[in-house]
Amino acid sequence: MGLLGTTTEQSYYSQSQSFTATASQTRFVLTTTFFPTLPTAETQFDVFADGTQLSNSLYSYSSPNLDFSSGRTAGEIILVKETAQGETFGNYQFLSLDDIISNFIVSYVGTEKIINRVRRADIAFHAQRALQEFSYDTFKSSKSFEVDVPPTLVIPLPQDYVNYVKISFVESDSGIKRILYPTRNTSNPRALLQDSDYNFLFDSNGAALEASNSVSWTKFKTITSDDSNTTSEDAMDERNELLVGGRYGLTPESAQINGSYYIDQLRGNIHFSSVISGKTIILDYISDSLGTDAEMLVHKFAEEAMYKYLAYAILSTKANVPEYIVNRFRKESFASKRVAKLRLSNLKSEELTQVMRNKSKRIKH
């Protein structure tokens, strides 16, 4: 667990460190109190003296020492401001996976503790599995992916994609998201090539030859819509009025004019209908939080749930552990995960009341 007071507000808000120079002082030492990761080169920061930026020819840097070629004036304010690192605002609410593992060893592993001995590598394995499982239904691990749809109507899935939450396109004038719904009645199957007698064709290695695009996908992407296919609410209402009483048995997810898509899981692509061509789409998707080291974070609301999960996972895989102890931690793991999920749901009574006031039943508070 990160210790309080190891960073400063100056480090958090401006990623900088300031010094008050003494007479003829030439060396200034950068510290991790102000820089979570110390700069490694002069190009990663700027230096100011009493608010004026200095040329890098006036100083040299060898981590963590900043050395000036001549002594500074007494009382002069030297400011070193990092430029290469991005902001990490709001990171106090998270713990790194490495901190979780270290805290677990301190609390649960050792003589006269519930787990007398276990390798750190084993804990790390179970911790990563816990992070994956929690990401699917407990953590707020939904990410956003915004791209413009090319004329091919195909975009690749993100590198760390596990499942989608929703796909929307952005209105060009207002920035409002309009949800798209998947079509379940088409796909992009393997299109095997055949000769005039309908026999399959093979290459020299005996593998079946395939067309670049299937007939299903080729026909789906050529479907067009008329000029009234607009996202203006007034225009949508006017058009939909013409349909009243004219159709029966509509599929609700297809009874809209925003467009549609389907996901080719085998090839890792999203295919869109032609009305989405050139529009900006947003893919909200779920990741397992293991894409990079920086992503391996645990919200503090779920910290206890992680410890209970690790204890249960380790005890249930060790030999000669009494069954009642395994069952105890299984129940505690389930209960703590449920508490974490409730905390992370972030329900606010005033916000919920305001939303529900739009419903038919009056709610007082």
C-alpha cells in the first residue's frame, strides 16, 4: 500500500520540483517525492530561473543530479518541470498489483499466519487471474475506442479487447452518441473457391482456397439508405410517423435507422452497414486489465476483495488444508466481492431520484 506523504501536491498537479538556491550553488538533486519516475535525460524536462526558461546549454543532467556550469544567485527560485510524462490525475484511488501482492504477503503469509509459506510467483499468478475476473463484472474496466469508419466499412478490434459494451456513432453537429445495434442475420464466413462443377479448389499445400470477401459481406455492405436517413430527432419522428400501422412484428433492435454492425470474431474485425461510412464511431469495450503494467491497478474499494480472493485461491490449491478453512475463505471471498461491486456501482441517491422524477410515479425525498 502506498504510504501517505510520499508525494506532494506540486508533484501531482504540475510534475515539477522547485529549489531556493544558495549563493554559488551549482548542484540540485531531483527526488522521487516530486517525480514518481525520475527523468533520465535533459530532454524530458525544462528548467526555469525566477520564471524564465533557461537554455539547456547552461546545465547538465545525470540522474538525479542537475548541475549548472556556474553558481546561482542566493534566493533564486529554480523550477524543474517535467514535460515527457503524461498526467496521472486521480491515481490515489488505485493500488498497483505489485502493492496488492506485497500487502497480501505481509498480512497473510508467514509463521503463525493462515498461509505459512507460498512463493511470490504463485501469488502473482492468482493476482493476475483475480484482476481478470474482477475486470469482467466488478471493476470499471470499460474502455473507449474512437475511430472514423473507412470506405471499406471494416475496423479492427482493439488490442486488449475481450467483449463489447456498446457501439455508437457520434453526431457531427452535437457530439451526441447514437447507439448502433448488431445485426444477427448475416456474417462474413469463409468463402471457399469452387470450380465450374462446384468442387473445392486447393493450393499446392492442400489448403482450401478462399475468396477475399464472402458473398454475405459483399451484399451487406452495399445496402444503402435514402437521404432521409438522418439522425435529427425531428426528421426521425417525421419519418417514423409514416410507418405507424404499416408494419407488424418488427424486431425492436432493427426498428431504427442509425445503422448496424456485426463482429467477425474469427478475424478480429467489426463490419458496419454502409450508412456508417465516414462517421465517427465509439466502441465501449471490456478489457481484462492486463494489457500493460500501467493498467494493472486495483481500486481501493476492491482491495479487501482481492486479498480474500487470493487467500481462497491459494488455500484451495494447497495440500492438507482443512476443508472448513477453504470453505470459510470461499464464503468470505464471495461476500467481499459483492461488497466491492456495490461500492463500485457508484449509486448516488440524489442522482437516482432526479432520474426517476421523469417517470410516472412521483418520488419524494
